[in-house]
Amino acid sequence: TNQFKISVVVFIFIGYLFFSTLFLPNNIDHEEKMKKGIEGGSMVMMDKINVDRNEEEKVEISKREKDILGRHVEHERKIREIRNRELTQLKGSEVFLDYCGSGLYQASQINDMASELLGKLYGNPHSNSPCSIESEKMKEDAKEMIYEYFNTSSERYGIVFTSGCTQSLKKVGEQFPFTEESRFYYLIENHNSAIGIREYALEKGAKINAWTEEEMIEIEEKYDEKKKEEGDKNNHYRGSNNLFVYPAESNFDGKKFPL
């Protein structure tokens, strides 16, 4: 009996050790799993936050893209409206690319001019008749608009109407009093008609200088400094007729120059 009791106690003790050892790793694994589960939940939440942020950024980018696209579409629509309304001479997919040299006339200009000519009688401005006086008034109004545009007046400049830009520059070349002491300066970014003036200058023995915009600015700054130091009395170009020509807008790339 005593041996039986001892055997039972030993068996229970051994069983306790066995089952404790058996279940102990499981308890640890469970805690680790719980810990990993919590960390995994945090990672899932963080991933969801990042996804939400990415979605918000995508929505923001999408709004900007739509805004840019919307402005482009609106601009394109307005251009097409102007083309269809004003440039009726352009058929189908025709494209006109010489606006720097010769802008297209618009339908509203033609209609306004036709209405003006059909509604009023205009005559030779070199007369005192009512129709001539009407022509003279229109001519003077046009001159005033030009003076105002260039921020000057008739006290400094005279205006001569010609058939176009080339004709105007030709008259300048023909009439300018070049001499052997004269210099003709021009920007390289000039229309062919402006550069053509140099032929009239060379015929009279004048010297020719072609400048880039950077060179022009540099020379102008040096001239201003020299003028301040020496004054007009020491200007060695005094008494000679010199001409400088530069465009309001480049005929090549559309670049505008200060007037």
C-alpha cells in the first residue's frame, strides 16, 4: 500500500513536470502571437493610413490635372470661336504662320470698314470740301492714336503713311542723309527690310555695325557713362548723321523689344 501511494505521487509529479513542460512553449507562443497580432494590427492600420494619404494625394493631383486640362480646353474653345468668327478665310485645317510679318485681316475689321465706307463720303484730304475734311479728320485721329501708342507727340516725330512696313523702311533708306562719317547700327534680330537699309548706307560710304541684344545693352551703358564724364561737347559723332534700327518684335522668334 505504501509503495502504491509513493508510486502514485511520483507519477503525479512526473506528469506535472511533463504537462508543464508540454504547455509552457504553447503559452509563450500564444503571448508572442498576441504581441505579433497587436503589432500586425498596428501595421495594418499604418498601411491603411498610408493608403488613405496616397489616395488623398492622387485626388489632389487629379484635381490639378483636371484644372489644367479644363483651362486648356477652355482656351482651345475660345481660339476656335475666334477662328470661326473672325478668320472665315481659313478653310478646314489651314494654318497661317506669318503673323510677325503680316497679320490676317479679321471679319469684324472688314465689316467695320465696309460699314464706314458705305455710311460716309470720303474724299481727297488735300481739299476743303466736306468729304475731304472728313478724310483729314480720320487721318489726324489715326496719327494721334499712333503717337499715344508710342508715348510721344507730333513735336518730336512726324508720321508718314505708306503701303506697308517694307515700303516705309525703303523710304527711310532712300531719304536718310548718310555720309562717309555716318554709322548705321542694327540688331541682328531684324526683319530683312530693316537690314536692307545698309545698302543705302554703304552707297554713301557709311560704316555698318550689327549688334546682338547683349552687345547693344553693353554699348548703351558705356555710352551713358562716357556721356556723363565728357558731356555732349566731346561726342566725336557730333555733326554726323547716324541711324540705329531695331524691331519692336523679332520676325524670327516673336521676341519683343522695349519701345
